[in-house]
Amino acid sequence: MFGSATTLERALILIVAAFLVFLPSIVRDPYHIHTATMIVYFSFMAASWNFVCGYVGQLSLGHSVFSGVAGYVTVLMFTQMGLSPWIGMLFGGFFAAVLSLAIGFPTFRLKGPYFTLTTIAFAEIMRIWFENTDNFIGIPLKGSEGLVVPLVGDSFWAFQFNEKLPYYYIALALLAIIVIATAIMERSKLGYYLKAIRGDRDGAEALGINPTKYSLIALSISAFFTGIGGAFFAQFFRYINPERNMGIDLSIDMAIMSIIGGQGTVLGPILGSFILHPIAEVARTSLGGSFLGLHLVIYGAVLALTVLYFPQGIIVPLRKLLARISGGDVK
């Protein structure tokens, strides 16, 4: 799966994976379990964003629309139809994938900042529409008020648990799935096509690769996983509203974590999430009262330093360090 990784890298990956699995047996405080769950959640979301943006090379800042729409679909299927969120989550992800095709077909014809601005516009249009729509063809959306997930008690079927621990392991399972999916994609024909498109779109097209077709495939997969993450978030907090689940802040978080860690790599987005979210959490809880928005300043500072000194992401110097330690070639 990680054929390009050195023996030391594989060992480090296994150690980190084992640590995450056994973390709850070491840390039992609900707050810390909650924080760990959010770190894993953002790792999953950044990896989902990276699936298309990191490999295709187009910067999307509208990915939160897939998270929000899928979250609403999951919650509404539960509240209006009595359908288990486990099933609703899949429907939500599928709906997000279909929506991505409608958005991606016209936008992938644009390049550079025009593509980025268009994705922001689509996401903002959807967010504003949800905020100003109380009822749509008989479906209660409740506008900016949002939807509350009815409490049914400890129930696996209802995706509700009395403790934080089950949510942590569900998020960890989702992260494992996206890592495996990205690793498989990277070494598949689709992965090679996407890298060719990212490297030279016109050159790839001259070789017979259809950039729009394969970019749309990658976008739909990315949207599906992003939608799954949005559905998980709605069930975890038992609440969803347009600003929280569809706002541009979420898109920026996914992008920054992936860019800082190393976009276009399997583990880069996860590394970025594991670095940034704990810093942001400490800034919010310890200094947020005195310095409102400090975590955003930290995000900006870390991003600026990374772009200046590690333009390909922090994972590159980390790999070089591991190569030196193992005595292998430094790439």
C-alpha cells in the first residue's frame, strides 16, 4: 500500500496507528477524547479535500457545501423518514457526489483563481439559500436556526452514544478508509492520470487523457467522502446549521491542513491536521477569551512559514529526516 515509503516510515506509521487505537486506554478524560475525535475528523476531511485538490492541482474553497448538504440529508432522513443515520450517511455522501458533478462540470473548465472563486461562490450561494429557507417543498430546513437531531438515547442504530469513545473509533475507522482509498488511488491508473493533469494539463490532454472526465471522477469521490464527514459531524454534535456545517471556514480548514502537511500525498493532510488542530484548540481554550480569533492568526503564521520554507509541505522534510536516520537516500 505504501510502496514508496521506507522501512522506517512504515514502522512510524504503524506506531502512530497503534497509538491512536490504544489512546483511549491512556487518556480517559471526555474532553481529551472529544479533542482527539475532532483531530481525527479534521484529518479525514483534509484527506477528502486532498483526494481531488491535492492530486488534480485545483484549489477548491467550496468543499464545505458537500459536508453541509450531506449532513442535512442524513439528519432529514432520520427525523422525517426514521431512517438510520448509518444508511442516511451513505445517501448523503451519494447526494454530495451528484452535486459535485453539477458543480464540477462547468467549473473544471476554469483555471487558477477563477476556479477557486467559483467554488467559493457556489458554496456561499448554497449556504445563503439554506439560511433563508425555512421550508422547501414540505421539507423543514428551519433556515439559520438549523436542525436538532432528536435524542433517542444510547443506540447504535440511531448513531447515538452516551460516551464520546464510540464516536472516536468511528472517526478513526473513517480515517483508515480514506487513507487506504487514497493509497490505492495514488497507485492506480486514475492516480497517474490525475498527477499528469496536475503536472501539465495541456500535455496530458495531448496524450489522450480527458482532464475534465478524470477530474470529475476524483471530485465526485472527494465529495462523497466529504459528505460522509459532514454526516458524522452532524450526528456527533446532534445539530446542524448552514453556518457551522456549510461555511467557508470549514473549507479553509481542510485546505490549510492539507497544504501545510503536504497536498498530493497520502499522509500529508493527516500530518497537517495533527499539527494545526491541537494548536488551534489550545489557542481557543487557553487564550481565546483574551485574544479572540488568535487561532486564525496562528493558522496564517504557520501557513506563511510553510509556504516560504516547505512549499511542498512539512511531510517533505520529515521524510528527509527519516531517510537520514535510516541511512537511506534523501529525496
